[in-house]
Amino acid sequence: DSGVTQTPKHLITATGQRVTLRCSPRSGDLSVYWYQQSLDQGLQFLIQYYNGEERAKGNILERFSAQQFPDLHSELNLSSLELGDSALYFCASSVSGGFSEAFFGQGTRLTVV
Amino acid sequence: AQKITQTQPGMFVQEKEAVTLDCTYDTSDQSYGLFWYKQPSSGEMIFLIYQGSYDEQNATEGRYSLNFQKARKSANLVISASQLGDSAMYFCAMREPSTGNQFYFGTGTSLTVIP
């Protein structure tokens, strides 16, 4: 158990819908990262938050947004979903925003039908 | 240029034997971190081992060791005494300050342990 909790584990939804993925980081970790893993794109960095503030942005679509709350949990919002958004979405957390160890949650498997 | 290169899409190893998974990286930063993660078929990403660029000793964690050759920019993972449960995808990754310390992942190596 990495200590990072992601909910839900599985999500099936229709095209055009909106979903919210939730991540609770390990106790004491201030940094949260979101990644998308698909068969054709591999693991893609989406966005990073550190202590409530956006720190870095990767290949995140405009239809996607995220935030980190005062209690440090984070949510990734995906809207106007398309079939191609079907993927495994990971959250990772680390103590700082540096390059030390980071631990991943179990992921949320999103299927858009 | 790719930040992380894993050239072995698939590897096979006999149970109880050692196996080396290759990883090369590209960075201009002096300080950076190198990682290996295991992803079994269930999907979770399991942290295996970490090597900081300034660490002089190769990192070891149980049966896992990281063969760090800084001048060659390689960070190979060595798994000793392979077990059936080691069958999984293995990802090499790097974090560097100049790009915000996000993870860069390789394309992975699928390891199959043969009984």
C-alpha cells in the first residue's frame, strides 16, 4: 500500500459527460501529480500541485482541470469526455516538489463509451 | 530527444536467475533523480528503487539494485533471484529540476519469469 488513495477505482461513462477523479496523498506529502496512461501514449504528465498551488502543467487538455484543496487532497475534472479519454489516471504524491521519491495511487480506470 | 529510453520491450528470465533491465536517460541538470516502478497486470504503479544523481553508491532495495553509471547516463535495474511474482511491466523514470520535477517515463519493459 503506497498510502496514496484514489477514488473511484473504475468509472464507466458516456461521451460528452463530466467526471471527477479524487486523490488523497500520503500523510505529510505536499505535492500531487496527475498522470494519464493510455496504450498509445504511454504515461503522460498532466499537472502538478504543491501545497494548493499549481506548480507545473504538462499535456493537459483544456477540457481537463484540477485543483488541490486546503486539506491537500486533489481532484481532476474531465469534461466533454471523448472515447480517446479512456485511460488509467494516476495520482502520485511526494513530500516536496523536488526530485525525491514519489508514490502512486492505484489509479482510476476510466472507460468512455 | 527522449528523456528516458528503454530498449527492451520484452524480456524473459528463468525463475531464480538474475535479470538486468536497461535504461538510459538524457538530462543537462546536475541534480536529478532516477526511479524504477513496477506495474503488474492489476495496474498499480509500485515504487521499487530510487537513485539520486549525487549518490555515490548504487541504490539497493532487497532483491532490486540500480546499476548507476553517471558518465554513460544509464540506470539499469538488476533483479536478483527472480520470482514468478516479478512478471510485470517495469518503467524507468527520471525527475529533473529544470522541467519542474515532473516524472519522465520510459516506454517500459515487459518481464516474464519462466518457472
